[in-house]
Amino acid sequence: MRFAVCDDEAELHRSISDNIKLFSPGAVITGFSSGAELLTSPDSFDIIFLI
């Protein structure tokens, strides 16, 4: 499963990513620091966290 985590606060981003890894060990997590960065990504995701 592919996850995107979009947040400009590093601590919150890390916390969400850690929880995803805990509950879905095989997950692929891609981080973004802005919505614009996420929207221009060529990748597709199953779940997107926008904080």
C-alpha cells in the first residue's frame, strides 16, 4: 500500500509516518512538505494524509 504524508511540520510528519509503519509494516511512505509538491508528484497513492 502506498501512502503520502503532506505536512510542513517535521515532527508531525514523523509521527504519522511512524504510526503508518507500525500498523502497516510493508507500506511505502512518501513525504511532502507542501500541497503543491504533492500535486506535482507523478506518483499515485492509496491513502493521502493532509495535515
